[in-house]
Amino acid sequence: METTSKNISRRNFIKLSGLTGTALTLGFSFSASANELDIWNAAAAESSGVELNAWISIDTNGKVTLLNHRSEMGQGSFQSVPQMIAEELEVALDQVNIIFAPGNGRKYGSQVTGGSSTIRGSYKKLLRLGASAREMLIETAAKKWGVNKSDCYAENGSVIHRASGKKFHYGELVTEAAKLEPPKDVVLKNPKDYKLIRKPLPRQDTPMKVNGKAVFGLDFKLPGMLYAVVERSPRFQGKVIKWDDTETKKVPGVKHVLKVTRDEFGNMREGVAVVADNTWAAMQGRKALKIEWDDTAFPHHSTEELYTKMRDQVKGEMISFRTMGNTTSAFAKAEKKVEATYETPYESHSCMEPLNCVANVTDDKIEIWGPIQGPDWIQQNICSHFKLPPEKVIVNMTFLGGGFGRKAFTDYPYEAVMISKEIKAPVQVIWTREDDMTIGPFRPGMVYQCKGAVTGNGRIGSFETKISGQNMDMQNPGADKTSYNGSDTEGFLEGYFESIPHYSFGDSPLDSPVPVMWWRSVYSSTNAFAFESFIDELAAQASKDPIDFRRQHLGERYQLLMNKLEQVTGWKERGKNTGYGVAITECFSSIVGEVVKVSKTADGKIKIDKVWAVMDCGWYVNPDIIKAQVEGSIVMALGAATKHETTFKDGKAVERNFDAYKMPRIQEIPEIEVHIMDNEEKAGGVGEPGLPPFTPALTNAIFDLTGTRIRRLPFSLDKTA
Amino acid sequence: MASITLKLNNKNYTIEADPKMPLLWAIRDLAGLTGTKYGCGIAQCGACTVHLEGVPVRSCSVPVSSAANKNITTIEGLSTDNSTAVQRAWILEQVPQCGYCQSGQIMAASALLKRNPNPTDKDIDAAMQGHICRCGTYPRIRKAIKTAAQLMTQK
């Protein structure tokens, strides 16, 4: 695997991909001297010394290999990235072999799979790459036949001469095609002619996920590999004073006990690792450890203390980050006004695959394998800690058993590297479920204080939100705590900013030792609950239908989405004994509207009868993957709204496993119907934007049914009616 | 430590293990079959489900000694070619997202359909409620179980 650490030369890429013979390999260059949008033929790039990021290769058997630069954690990039390239390349998906790109930010651009960015960040480049290869193959065939290029076309991995029906398979053309310059301009297909894009094609990774063959991080093994678990400070910033491993070392299979650190936002946290020849022995050895911790240097917060502080802070001074007009005077003068405070809980990511990573540190390099969302970040992190150049640090991605933001973090690979370096053997670090649930980082808990007014004609006159919660960007040592990047309005529809005359958003960040991190849909996952609940409260104050109320403020793209929502839900014909709630949010350049229908059960509980979602993600690839992502986002939101939260007592996380952190189960899942808007807007995100609108749509529906506003999450559906 | 014979998917594996080691870790670390997953270690999530003498059990909570010499089926033992009705249905309905919990889900669904070839929604709830899917594939799991039931009648 050493080849992966060097510039991916054509030869190396061929080796890495298992391709045979001379191949046509195309990619993009990231070198400073070259235009990064230029598509390069690898043969030419190699002779001009241009470092190439290879994405696609076709060998003499016609086998196509694509390098997938993004993690596959369930969201479907393993399918959607090749589905795009294969479309323009005119090959069937089963002719395409997919391999994960090793982490290297310099070559692949950002590989951090976050912000729902896999498609929206790269689709135009990927389409052009496929089209360029196709044109080079057509040109080669036309030359061989002595005919005009325009008389030939590509289909199903072959170039065909229209008049004679003569045919070359791509494999017969690659040797010649590899000598050509990629075309400067290529014409992309008209979406009307798509054969693969926009089709609900089955995912290529499904077969290996129904028979145990898919290799997740936890399944990766190296010869002679040992297994490590780490006892970390139960309070977030505790330091090891001393430990006694007498009993640990008596456990059969235990090989090493050592102090380790891990990098948590640039702060080094401490723990004691137990390394054994199997996971169970390591766990037993850990149980027998006696560690003395110094945890005197930071406060031991409880949930009550954290929320008391946040409730105080929203009443105080704010750092203002997006304002228009003057909300204070507009609110003071208004006749119809509303004030409400919303609270959202801390949450654990709880990926089904707990954190883990394999590392093998040898004299000349560091190599890791794991479920990793941000391979390039990890490479940089390891390089800087261990003072190694990037070619000495190889980061390999396995499948991820969930990610949701947590697996973009660099702490667990760092731990694995440190242990392997110390014990001079390959090692897998495994976080138990309890570690995964209690050590963090968590989705931050938030408090929102909203004040708003409606005008005489039933429009929003002013909208003010004061937010307190931990800011993810402020945890690094030396972080600027006085200015904002504006991400705290995430989830709010851009259209409102154009139509509300007075608005203000301010933040008062909470200082706490609890580590926090992105959680699926990031700030939108909590903001949307406050914003869209409050819009609903304003609509009620204005005595308007919740969809009509929104219509007055929003432009054409939103209107089309609302039309669709009304149509698919039968909104205008909704019955008396049911509650309907709506919410529309914007997240990572996609707009999603959801409607929830609720009713009361005979024993007085709330039952969710149905959820409808309309996703407008602009240009899209695979409608079935979009539907799956929206279904999953709704289920995840249902859990955070009605089932689970992480609480703290005496500085420790209380919920340690699924017996206390209750997850939604199959019998609690309502029918979910997903629709996708067809348009040619720019591609937006898919993996996350379906999550934010669910919770406010649910609580708005409960208000519609019962007249009760729910302003704190989570709440129990059993106790609400 | 004890020498224990595990009959995994009709093949004998002789391992040296602490008799109290959960079957899960014996299967994964000692026999080297990694399709069976660790999710919680306390029988709350179902990711580690295998069949012990045909009955679905949480292998994280079964001591390896009590599984010695008994017939154990893991996800790898269902078929070598994804040919069982449940696996086919899982592919048809495109159930998995990340896929990590699906071994356990499939083992539970297979056991359900074996004893009840035509399960109702309530039967599905009862058999599957011990299984967590963080990706939220539950609607498709329900659909796939019904599809599998149909595929079984078509045989």
C-alpha cells in the first residue's frame, strides 16, 4: 500500500486499483501552477511533473475504476458519485469498480464528509470528468475508422459508428486515447437524456451489507494486531495522577497498560489504555484498573446548572451576528406580539458502530484504517503531532457504521496511533458504547429566546432571537470568542431575510467543559425548532393558516414547495379531529418542507399518523437515496424530539447506554412519504436537510390538535395530550 | 482459559477463551467472523444477533462456554450468495444505509419468518423492536420483511 502515500502517479494508481495494462486515467490537478478545473491526462501530467488527483481510470479490459473521495457512512456517496461519472462516461454501473481514496487533502480537495457536501461540492467537476473521457474515446475510435467524430457515439462502454454499426469496446481504445489531450470544453448531457442520473438505481454497497462482507472500521484486522480500550476521565478534562494495574495485568491476554492522550480540539485529554490480544480481555483488564484522577481544574456542571446559565445569558448582552432595522423599537410599538423561550437538549451521536481505529506505526511511517469522516483532517492532525510529512501518514477509509458528524473528529485515530507507537505493534482502539456515549463531544444544548410581532395586515413585523449555547468553533485554544461566522441562523429560510423588516439574531456563548461537536444538520438541528415553532406562534397570533402565513413572506421557489406540500398532504381538506403542523427549513442549500399529522389515542396519548416531506435539493442524482436519507433524518429527529437526551450530573454524562438513552424503535415509526422537487437549481445537500423541519412540524401539529405549545425537548408523546 | 469448540455455520472452530467471554467477541476476535457486530454489549440494540440452535440470541450477552458444541448461525452462514428471501428482500427494498445494524436485523427477520411465514405488523413490531437502527431504516425493514414473506410463497 506504500503507493498510496506518494503522488498518485499513473502507475501507482493502476497498482492501487488492480487495473490491467495501459489505462486511460484522468484527473484534476491541485498544483498551484495549474488551473484546478483543468482535466489532465495522467500520462501527460506525469511527464510534466504535475501532481494529479486521479478520479477515473479505464483499463484495456474496459474495466472502469473510480476513486471515491468521500466517506460512505450510509448517505450513499458510494453510489451517487459513480452514478454521476458513469452517466457522462456512458458505461453501466456494473462496469464500474469503486475504491476509497486514501486521505490526502492536497490531492482530493476537502474530503471531510460533512455539510451534506459530497454531491453539491463536486458534481460539475465529476460530470465533466466523465464527459472528457468519453470524448477522448470517441475521438480515438473515429480516427481508427477514418470517420468524423460526429458520426460516432458512445453507449454502454463502447464507441459505435452510427452508419455502419461498427463498434469498439472502451478497452480496445484506451491505449490510443491515453495519448490524447483531454478536450478543453465538453458538452454535458441535457438532463432530459439522463440514463442513470435521476434514476432510483440500487446501491452498489447493498449486497455486501446484507451478508456481513462490508468491512467497517471495527472489522478491519492486521496480522498480529492487538486490541485496546481506554479508561478516560469520567469528568471531561480530568488528568491522570496515578494508576494501579496489578489486577489488570493478571487478566489473561492483557499485554500492556499505558497512559495515553487524545487531541480534543487542540486540548490534550488523558486516559489509561489496556492492550490485550482480544477485545474482551482488554475490557476485563480495564475494569480491574484503579486510577486516581485530578479533576479539580474545571467546574462539574449538572444539566440544571448549564440551563440556568443559558436562561440567564439570553437575558443579557448578545454578540449580534445578523440584524436589519430595529427589533427593539418595532417590538415595543407593535400591538400583536409573541415571546417564547425554546430549549433543546444535549445529544449523543451514538453511531451504531462505536468509535474505533486501527493504527500501525512503523519506523518509517504511520498508517491507519478506520471509520473516518475527515481523512484529510486526520492526516494533517497526525502529521503535525508526530512531525511527519504527509507522504509518511497514510489514512485509509473503511465503511462507516454511521457518522453524523462525530467521525469527522480526530481524537480516536490519534489515540490509536499513540498506542501503536508506544507498543510497537498494530493495534485497534475500541470505544465501548459507554465510552462513545459519555466522553463526547455532544450536540450542544441550546436556549432560544424569541420575540416577534405581527403587523395589522398579518405579516411578520419583527423577529428577534437571542441564543445561548456552546459554540463549536470556540473550543480550540486561542479561539476568537467575540465574532461569529453567521452559522447560528442556519435553518432559517433565506427568504425571510428579504421580507421581514426588522430582525436580529444574537448569541451569548456558554462556557462549559462539556465538549461539543456537529450533529447531523448541525445548528439547523436545534435552530429550526425555535425558528419554525416561533413562525407558527406568529401565524397563530395573526390568525392565519400556517402555510398561507409563510406564503406572504417567501419567493417563488418556496411557493412551489408549499404548493406541493399542500397538494400531497391534502392540507386544505384536513379534518377536525386531527392536528396538522408544518415547518419549512433551509439547510446546506436545500429547502425541505414537512407536514406531520397527529391524533389522540383512546387512552389520551399523541399518535403520529403520518409524515410528509417535500425535498427541494435542486439538481440531484438518485431519488431513492434521497428518500432514504429523508426517512432516516425524520427518524433521527423523532428520537431527539421525543426519546433521548444526554444529561449531566456532577460533571459526568448520565446516559451511558441504550437502556437509558432511549432510541426510537420500529413500532414507533410513522408512515413517511417523501417527494422531491424537480428543477434545475444548483445541487443542494441530501444527507442532513430532512432533519430540521420534523420536530417543529410535530410540535406545531400537537398545538393544532391540543392548543398546547411544546417549547422544551425532548418531550414524551405519551404525556402530551 | 478453556479450549472450546464453536460450531459456526456448520464449521468447527476450536478456540482458547475465558469461558465467560461473550460469544460475540469469540466469534469476532477468535473465530474471525466479523459480520456479527458489537453495538452496546448489554442486549439493548440487537446488532450482535446470531442464531443459537435456530433461535435468535444476543451474542454479546451469551457466555461462549454456554454456546460450545451448539449450532450457531451468523450472517455469513445465511447464504454465500445473498439468495435467502430475507437477503433478496433487503436488496429489493434497498434497506441498508450505513449497514452496520443490518446483520442483526436480518438475523432477527430470518428467525421471525421461519416461525411465522406471514407476519402481521404487530408480529414484526414484536420481533424487531429489540433492534436499533440509527440511520432510521425502519420503514424499509418493515417493507422488506413483507416482501420476503411474499418471496417465500413464490418458491
